[in-house]
Amino acid sequence: MSGRAERQTLRIAGMHCASCAMAIDMELEDLPGVAEARTSYARATTDVAFDPARVGLDVIIAAIRQAGYTAQPVT
Ligand SMILES: [Cu+2]
């Protein structure tokens, strides 16, 4: 573990129930470099913690898109 973690909130579009949020968490936590993903269906956001040396935000957003949703970084 490098101990370096970056946190980012993403706004998610396309979720229609709480299991969509769980599906996104599982997809993201399968990615090497992602430490934690917490998706809220109610808030339509994902809070993701990742090691920027191992995985980029573009890869995270692509994985969400692959699962059938869209993601936009919240600044
Ligand atoms: Cu759903």
C-alpha cells in the first residue's frame, strides 16, 4: 500500500434503484487501485477513494459507463 489516496465525488446519472448503487460499488471496487466506493442512490453520487498512481479518474468513469451509467466529477 502506498498510503496515498485521493477522494473524488462523482455525480451519477442513470440509476433507478438502490441495487444500481450496489452494482456501481462492486464494479469500482474490482478496479485495481480503488480503495473504496460509496454510491448513494438517494443523492445520485459516488464517493470514491483511489490511489492515483494506480488508477485514473478516467478509468473509474469508464467503468461506471461500462456498467450503464454516466459519471461527472463534482468539484
Ligand atoms: Cu437499479
